[in-house]
Amino acid sequence: MSTLAAHPFLGYDFFAASTMRSRDYFDATNAIVTPAVPFHTASEQRRRDAIDKILTLPQQYREANWNREGAAPIPDAAFHEARTFLQKLPDTFPLPEVTPEPDGYLGLEWYANKWLLYVVSFNGKGTLSCSGLIGPDRTYGTRYMDEGIPAEILRKIAKVLR
Amino acid sequence: MPGQSVDPSENVSRFLVKGDMRAQDNVIKPTVFFPSASNLEVSVFRIYDLSEQSIWALAIENVEPSRGPVIGRGDLTVSTIIEESLRVTPDQDPASRHADIVSWPEDRAARATIAKVLAAKASPPKKRELVNV
């Protein structure tokens, strides 16, 4: 097992440092080790724990008719997409409320009041169904997440939080 | 007794169960007015000419057996619903007082936005006082 050790040239060997990524470290033989499982700073871990906590919903929402009015079950893939979205969300944004929706989507809702709210919803098929009320304006559309969260979505959430 | 056709000036009620209201500000959640994907309908009741007690009795008889205890309701005029390009379709038997909000748009995100508007306009909800029933 590798153990974390102080490298005698750490901070001076710019060539070695340039081949390292931020979470690599040196083992006892001065070899660069990349952790198999990325570790996180304490604040990152707290954020991840908080994300896991809000995405932990009762099992009933994964079953059909959870609202006793014919609601579709929320697929596991929707939870996975929501988690990925939240992990990419800048940590300057507060975490949303998680809302199961009757058509089988999982909504992430940022809410200020009944006329100022924005929801990004996931159904496990790769699309982001976005809708909101920004004062007198209605905003809605379908977006896709590639490398990151579309800037337009971040702007809309920011308007709710302002 | 309401007629076969729904008048725009009529009120309809969407009955609320646990979890349908926000605790922090007494606002109805948009999911209350969000139609299921299977039928694109939202179930409401026509409360024309009914006393408060009769409205809650309607909920006890028709909603509680399937959805559990009714804790409140959101009222809307039919004209408010029509403004959203939706329709209110009553059951064949007007005595049932049941109707559905139909003609929702194909676009899922548009439906979600309309649900938010209806929830906002139906708020604050009328809370059920158990002593009345």
C-alpha cells in the first residue's frame, strides 16, 4: 500500500510538478501516485453529503401511482442525472429543494416566492426540462448538459436567488 | 346544481393532501396542478352554489378514499384556467361535480410553467378546519 510522504523537492521540481494533477501525491519511493478514488476537501465532501441527503427520497417515489392519481415512477437514472447536475453546480449556489413530479421527472427547485421560482427537471433520458416564473416573465425550454451546466440555467437560478 | 357546460365565472377546487403546500409561506406547490403524463388531466371539483361544509363533504366522499386526508384546497375561476389555453371538461353527470382540466400543451416544460401559474393564482389555499365537517 502506498503511503503519503513529504517529497524533498516538492515545490522546487517544476518538471515533476507539471506532470502531476492536483490530487496526486508521492509515495515512500518518490513515485507519483494518482488516487484510485478521488478524495475531496472537507467543504467538497460536506457539499457531496448534502447533495446525497437531499436526493434521498422515500422508496414510494420509485413506484407507479405514488401520488394516488396515476403518477409515473421516478427512474433511478433521473436521480443519477440530478446528482451529476448538482455536483457540477458551483458551490456558491445553494442547493435546491428536490421535488418528485407526477409525470416521472425529478425536479430541482430554487424558490423565492410563488412568482419567483425555477425548476430543472430530469427523467433519466439526458434532457433538462426547465421551467420557471421570473416575476411577470415565464421561462421554459428543454436543454442538454454536455461538459457543464448551460450558462442560461445558471443565470435563471441566479435571478431567483437575487 | 351546475349545468352540463362549465361557465367561465364558475369556481373549481383542487383538493390538497399532505405535502401539497409549502410549510414556509402557505403556497400551493406547482406539482398539485401538474398533469400526469398518462392522461394529461388534472382532477377538480365544481363548487358552484355549495356551502363550505358541502365543499369539504365533497372532498371526503370523492377524494379521501383514494388520496387520504384532505387538508385544504386551491380555488380557481374557470376563466383563469381558460386564460392558460386550457379547458375544463365536466363529467357527463353534473351531479358528480367532478371535472378535469384538459388541453395541456405537448411541450412538457410549457405544462410545468402553466402548473406554476395556476398554483400561484390558487394560493393561498383554503385550509380545512376539521371542526366544520
